[in-house]
Amino acid sequence: MSLADLGWSAFFQDQLEEGDAALRPARIATVHRSRMSAETLDGPARLLLPPKTNTTDFAVGDWVLLQADDNMLVRRLDRRSLLNRQAKGGRVPQLIAANVDTLFIVTSCNDDFNPARLERYLALANEAGTKPVIVLTKADKIDDIAHYKDQALALQRNLDVVAVNAKTPDAASVLAPWCGNGQTVALVGSSGVGKSTLLNTLADKGPEDAQLTGGIREDDAKGRHTTTSRSLHAIKGGGWLIDTPGMRTLHVADVSVGLDVLFAEITELAPHCRFRDCTHSHEPGCAVQAAVTAGDLDPARLERWRKLQDENRDNTTASSQTRGKRR
């Protein structure tokens, strides 16, 4: 295996300095309160951490440099992409995964399917510069997959949406275009939608090392947490997958660009409004409201845009104030 097989690229190579020749790159595979592990060219390794190392500053998927003789952590390299979320009541963002090429947003074809929640995941991926793909699971349980697929496709322009039965090998074939050699994908979604099952299929895990899976309550389609921490796994095709615990709530912060991409039809209409600071709610000469009246823009879509814009503004302001106090 080469570093490129692990996801190494020129972006990381360019960060190496003259004094780093004796160090070896490694990729963070697990992060816990007081310990971390990594994938290296010699296989999995547990890292030695310098005093006062804060593991919350590291994400699964990070590239780090280690001392060759004892795996002592020296420093983390800059990230090409970072997925994080604003935890409710939290002072700093919670790191989800780093250096991810494609984000598989997993939702099942039942009551878990929620366009408003999917839009939050899409904003997160857009802001990070990570390609989003919506993966519809439990497709074998329904007769008409088009109902769910059409709703998902309408959420963002040029969005890839695929439907799979996570338990069958065919799922690996459907997702193969994003799982090639050296590529990194991450799984996000609610508990019970089949993320762990999908991991077992993509990684071709046997019964002895398979990720635990759990079902859902049929009355409300809610699942149980079977994945409790983030972790990096090798998958068929030569790629890597970052598994994450289920997230039923996702608060947005610092995702202005992500929202502009998500709601491109609104972003493009806004400059045609009479007032530069138009809120698209009651002002005369509003191009966005005109599109709603003409039937070209779904009013529910506009309402979700407004809610996410308000939430993003409030959380971004609050997090900026917290960072200022800490400094």
C-alpha cells in the first residue's frame, strides 16, 4: 500500500518541510477522549500523544506526522476539507470528519425521509467543499422509489441520488463511482437508516468483524444508536469510509456559502429584487415573491430557506462571540 492508497495527495505533500524527512505520515482512524489510532503504511497504530494534547482538535480522516520510532504525534497537517456541526449548547463546533471527498447522506424510504433535514446535511457538505450524494436505503421495502427520489433530486441542482438495498452486494456496485482507490467517503444520517449495514457491505466485513446493526421502530421509523464513535475503514475498490454515529438533529452555523449553493434558485433571484436588503417576505418589487406567485418557486422551499438563514445567522454570531471571549 502507498500513501496515495490512503488518500495522500499533492495538497499534503506540499506541506512537508525540510526537517520532516525523519517523520512518517499517518491518517487518523479513531479519536477518543484520551487516545487516538491511525492507519500507516505498516498497518494500524496507536499513537503516543504529547502532554496537553486535546484530542477534540483532531478528526477522523486527518493527516498527521509521527516520529518513526515510537509513533509519537508531532503535528497535524492542514485539512483539504472539514465536516463539522454546531452541537446544541456547545461552545465550539463538533468535528465530524476531515479530508472527505464524498459525503453519503443516508436516509431510508419511510418516515425518516425528511427534506428539511436533508437540506441541512447538504448545506454542511457544500460549505466543506465535499461532494454530497443522497443514498436512499430500504428501497426493497417499497413499490414506488420514484416518489422519494424525485423529492430528493429537487433539493439541489445537479445532485446525485441513488437507491440501494444496503444488505446486498449490488449496493457496492451502485456506490462504486465514489469509492475508488484513495477516495474517502463519509456516512451521515439518522440512526436506523442502514449506515452500519452499508459499511459492512462496502467493506465486505465478515460476521466476526462486522459493525453492529440495529433495526427501527415500525411505528415512527426511528432507530437505535449502534455506532457510538467515528472510525475509518478500508472498503472495496481501494477507498476509505468514515462511519459516524446517527444524528437526528443538525444545527447549522457558518454555512453561508453552503446555503447559497443549496438554494441556488433563490440566490440567483435576490439581485433582481428592488431592495438590496430584501428579506423576500413583504417588500415591494421582490423577485423571489414574484417567483412564488408565478408558481416557479415552492413557498415551502422559501420558508425552509428563511429558517436556515435565521438559524445560521444566530448561531454564527453566537459562535463568533464565544471565540472572541476565549481569545
